[in-house]
Amino acid sequence: MMNPDAVEENQEEGNILVWLTGLAFLAAMVAIFIYVPTERTEGIIQRIMYFHVPSAWLSFFAFFVVFLSSILFLWKKEREWDIYAHASAEIGVIFCSLVLITGPIWARPIWGAWWVWDARLTSTLILWIIYVAYLMLRTQSDAGSMRARYAAVLGIVGFLNIPFIHFSVLWWRTFHPQPKVITNEGIGKGMDPTMLATLGISVCAFTLLYFLLMGVRVRQEKLKDEIDRLKREKIYSA
Amino acid sequence: MDNLGFLFAANVVVWGGIIYYVYTIRQRNRALEKDLELLKETLSKEG
């Protein structure tokens, strides 16, 4: 049963996180549209990077949480970890979709094509398909604990694609640009400091948004469990 | 469409996506609250 004091405390923490996230996004918007200078070769369109890269970061982070929670669920068999994995997968799919939409919008004026089947783009699309399948598995199958176990395995396998996505631009010749933040010369050496700062602010805003959404979704899933438990109790007592 | 149009489109997609997702979460919350109220009502009638 949920403790009312704990619920109140959670709500207070949630409110602080809402404000922090709002402020971080405000700072990001100011940095993206006012502070950062326009890139010389690509022009104004390059500013899409400040949405595209943080969305990619958020989705990879979300899928990492799915990976970790799924391992812990299979190991400890605690429903809590299954809830974390499910909530995180949903957020990851939303932001991976945003990556797959903003990428072509950026690519069209620069590459002259909405989409090319290069290693980075194709492997990201495969990642999206895997986690969409993960969410479909969760909604389609009825067997509770078996469903959670199958989903956990898929959640782990799906994450193995992420290192491949990261290194794909180094292993093959691709249209997609090489990494600019983490390079062989060091972190942030391949970027102008103002661009790096703007990207950093945007990444912080998106990360805060992830924790905010996770908090809400996890509470929601727990409430759903509680309602199901009460319903079961009512049915058995009748 | 000039480059400003593409930038605008990307912005609309990102904000639209986030707002739509928050909206679906809110809808699910409302459905759960309704479910809980109904359950409480039924339990109080019985007990």
C-alpha cells in the first residue's frame, strides 16, 4: 500500500523537477536561438543539432536503463525493475522517433536526400523497431511474469545495438558526420566552445525531462498495480 | 522550403512530440484516477 507521506514527498520532489526542467529548457532555447553563433558551412539549419543530438542521447540513456533494469529484473525477479524497464522503454521510443524525424529534416537541405541507407541511420532505425516490438510485446501478451521475462530478454538484446550505432560512423564510410563531442583528441575538442556549451545545456534539459517523465510513469505503473491488486482482492472476497 | 522552414519544422516536431506524449500520460492518469474512484466507491458500498 502507498504511504501518504511518501506520496506527498514525491509530489514535492516532482514539482522541483518540473521547475528545474522548465528553467533548463528556457536556458537551452535562449542558447540555441540567441547565444550560439550560426555555423559557417551549414548555416541556420545546423541548429537542429541542439535538438537532434540530445534526443539521441536521451533515447540511448533510456535504453541503457531498460538494459540495466531488465538484467536486475531477471536476476532479482522484483516487479519494481520491470516497471522501470517498461517506463524507460516508452520514453526511449518517443525520443528515438524524434531522432528519426529530425535527422531527415536536417539531412534534406544538407545531403539533398531525406534518407540514405547508411550504417548509422539504418542501425538507429533497427534500434527503434526493436523497442517498438518490446512495447508491442508488453501490450499484446497476457501472461504476466512470462511477458515480463520475454520483454526483459528483448530489452537486453536491443541495447547491444547501441555500441554498434556509435561506432558505425568510424567503421564504415557514412553520410552521417563523425562524432564531434567524444573524439580521439578528447571530449569536446572537435567543437567550438560556445556550441559545446549550448549542446551541454540542451543535453542537461533533455536529461532532466527524462527523470521527470520517468518519475511520473513509474508512479503511474505502481498505481495501476495497486488498483489491479485491489480489484483482485475484491473478486476473491466476493 | 528554405532552411529556416526546415529548422521550424524540426522544432515543431520536437515540441509537438513532447507535448503529445505528456498529453497521453495525463489521459492515462485521468483514467487511473477514475478507476480508483470507482473502486473506492464500490468498496465503501460493500463495506
